[in-house]
Amino acid sequence: MSRTETVIDRYVAGGAVLAYAVTGLTPEQEQARRGPGNWSIAELVTHLLDSDLVIGDRMRRVIAEDNPTLLAFDENAWIARLGAEAMPVEESVNLFGANRQRLSRILKRCTDAEFARTGQHTERGPLTLAELLAGAANHLDHHLRFLYAKRATLGTAVSPRYTLD
């Protein structure tokens, strides 16, 4: 299995991993602002979905367009102004997994040359498709640390896991 195939598998497995990470939480626990960071688990999951949709759009543009502009976004403004606290966690988790499943079908068809294609990020400069994919997988990992720590402070800890089943 190539490194790219491994990253794609890790990317698509993220849907199931996120679903596991929020299993068994009550609505009150999802809204609680305990543990590291300022966001509740509901806001954190909304951020993961929003970011994944944006990154997915960036990846599609890099595949389909020649050197497209990849817009940055203000994650804190999106949380504050788009009603993240009211978004159902289950719905966000389901959309997150569906988005990754659908995009993985496209990614699995890409050639090495397509993974080397670039877009121009408005803050970070040129980014390849391979970098965007790895960034998406790593973004989930980064936020899962906060999510699991928040669960622990709520007394609902689960063992962190990452599987490619």
C-alpha cells in the first residue's frame, strides 16, 4: 500500500473515529464548556465539519482547476456567527463522515501527478493536493485530543482510538 493510499484510508476512517469519540454523550455534555479550549464538544464537532467541508472544497478545486485560489476562513467567527452551539452533534458527525466517504472516492482515482497539483492558499501560499489531504487527516487528530480531554473532565472518558476498519 502506498503512502497516499494509507493517508486516504486514514482520512476516510476519520468519520467512524469521530462518531466513536462522541458516542454516549447527553445534549448537556455536548454543550458543556469544560476541559481544554473555549469551545464545547458541540462547537468543536461543528468546527470539524465546517473545516472538513472547506478543505474538501479546496481539494476538489486543486484536482479540477489550474492553480486555484484557496480562501482562508476565520474559524472563531464561524463558530461565533453561524450558530455552532445549536447544531446537532449527530447531524454534524454524519455529514462529516459522508463528506469524507464521498471525497475518498475521488481521491482514490487520483494519480501521483494529481496529488502534486497545487492551489494558492490566501495565507499559506502554494499547497499540493497531498498536503491538503494530510492536513485534513491531521486536523481531526489535533482536535480529537481536545475532545477526549473534555470527555474526561465530564466523567465520560472513552479510550482514544484510531482504526482503519
